[in-house]
Amino acid sequence: MVDSKSKYIKIFATGGTFDKEFNEINGELYFQETNLFKLLELGRSQMNVKIETLMMIDSLKMTNTERSYILEKCKKETTNRIIITHGTDTMVETAELVAQDIKDKVIIFTGAMIPIKFGSSDGLFNLGSALSFAQVLDPGVYITMNGQYFYWDNVRKNKKLGIFEKIKK
């Protein structure tokens, strides 16, 4: 179980569909700032969280430099409960890098298939699930989507169905 001495849950925002805005004039998606503060307010969260924006980037454009930065921020973070909002396309790759170095913290990656600004997004539900799982899972690196949690090395994004699923081993 997670050490009860952890006073807060750290949330690192890295961009992805979770934080994309929609330009109604030209139809393009872009980044402005994280939606996390609004989502926690909308969900009436009573959790003690600290939010830090690391970057606002589409995960398909994420390089090893950005992934290494995420890893370093996780290593330096004093709490042992961390949630990372991340683009779904390369979430597993970043989780793999983090899992290679960090064994003593609960680190949960989550995201959204549909931008929050569209109103019908899965992001709020995924964030709530991540907050719940962060409180009860044993140390390790996980991906939380669609109300489920997966070990980082036993999950894939099913692009046809628009869900994450367990890899059948």
C-alpha cells in the first residue's frame, strides 16, 4: 500500500488530447494551458493535489528529451503518489522509461481520447479514476483509462475501438 505519510498527490500535466483546445474558426486543435484546475473544480474534488505543467505537447511529437524530463521530475518529487496526464498515442513508451528507474512510488498515466473542450470527453472520468487508484495501488507504474488500471507493460491502445486494453500474454 501507499505510505500514509504522503500528504498530497502530485499531478504533472504534459499535454495530449486531455489539454487540447479547439479553434472553432479553423477547426484546429492547439494547446493553451492545462484543464486540470477546472476539471478538479468541476468534479468537486476534495483531494490534496499539487499540479505542475511540465509541457503542453502532442505525445506523437514527444522526444526522448521530454520523456527524460518527465522521469527526472518524477524522481525528484517528494510525494510517492504521482499522476501524469499524457497523450494516449505514446503513453506506454513514457511509462516504460519511468518504470525502468522508479520502483518506490505509485505513478499513474492517464489521458483522454476526446478533448475536454468537446464536452463529451472521457478525461474527467479518467482523472477521477486516476485519483482513486493513486490512493490504493501498490508502488509501480500504471496506465488508467476507461475506469480500469493496467500495469504499464501489459496494456496497449486499441485505436479501432478507442480504448486501452490488456495484452493477452
